[in-house]
Amino acid sequence: MTGKMIKIYLYSKFERFWHWFQAVSIFLLLLTGFEVHGTIKLFGFKQAVNLHNIIGLTWLGIFLFFVFWMFVTLEYRQYIPTTKKLFEVARHYAYGIFKGEPHPVEKSLNAKHNPMQRLTYLGLTAILLPFQMITGLLYWGYNDWSGLGLSWMSLEVIALLHLIGGFALLIFLIIHVYMVTTGHTLTAHVAAMFSGWEEVHEEENVADWEKKTI
């Protein structure tokens, strides 16, 4: 894809706040969680437990507000899966990107995420994060929850499920950091998440993609 670069205001202040708040929260939850598990030593066990609980509960509250915000603003439409150019995007990340080929899907106000991102972020928001939050709540209040008919699920099982979710988040974080560097410049996507302005190719390409989405 050739042509001049233009800038469009793609990410609102709240979206950027949510992105960075979630990134920091996940990073700190991984650090404190692995310390509670005994993998690393950084804060001390008691402090790690307290930090993990506080950050986790705060994250849960803001996550619920984020879901509310998505439906009120209709931004949930950005996460509706689509097969349009899905295989082209998959081919690009598996092969084309290493040959310097342009990305097959241009960002726009109506399509902030390409088809693979939609599937990934939908899975993250609708499945992995709720799974991690639910298992975390069950672990945190096990003595209370076990009296509500959950005695069949041992604390060890809940801890294992929560740990598996933590590793899944770690894998996502590593892949996400790598994908951030695949813009037209190494820091283009990071800069957009600070300023809200995303650089895209000439305007007719944006308009063309908008006609095909949502």
C-alpha cells in the first residue's frame, strides 16, 4: 500500500487510560502472583498478597466500568468478529511481514482493529479476563465461597486454574509487546496509544475499508 501518511484521532482518552491501566495492572499482578506462587522474590510474601488483592479488585471494578462504557458508546462493535480479510491478515503475520509487505487492513474510526485483533481482544475481554477474575475471587474468598455449594472444588484446583490463566496472560503480553513493534515504524503504535492519533495511509484507503466494515 503506497501513498502519503495521514493522522486520524483513533483512541479516546478513556481508551488510552484503560489500555495503560490494564497493562500496568497485568504486569504487577503477574509479578505479585508469581511471588505468591514462590517463583520469584521481590516484595515479600505478605506484601505481595496484599498488593495482588488490591490491584486485582481495583482492576475488576474498572473492568466492569469498561464493559459498561463499551455498550453505552457502542464501541463493542469494534470487537464483533469478521472474516473479511481474516486469512489475508493471518498470511501477513505468518509470512508477508517478514518480506516487508504492507498490512492488508488499514485502521479507521469504524475499524480500529483488524480481524485477528478482533478475535484476540474479544477472547481476552469475554473469556480470559473474566476467567482470571472469577478464579481470583474464588481463591481470595475461598472460606466464604466454599459454604455456598462450591466445596466440591478444592483450593488447589482453583489455584491451578488461576495460575494457568496467569500464564495465558503472560503469553498474551509477550505477543502483544512484539506486535506493537510491527507498525510502519518501531514506535508508531506505542505513540498512538499515548496521543490517540494513529498514522495511516492516504484517506481513500481508510474510506474504502470503512465501507466494508460494521
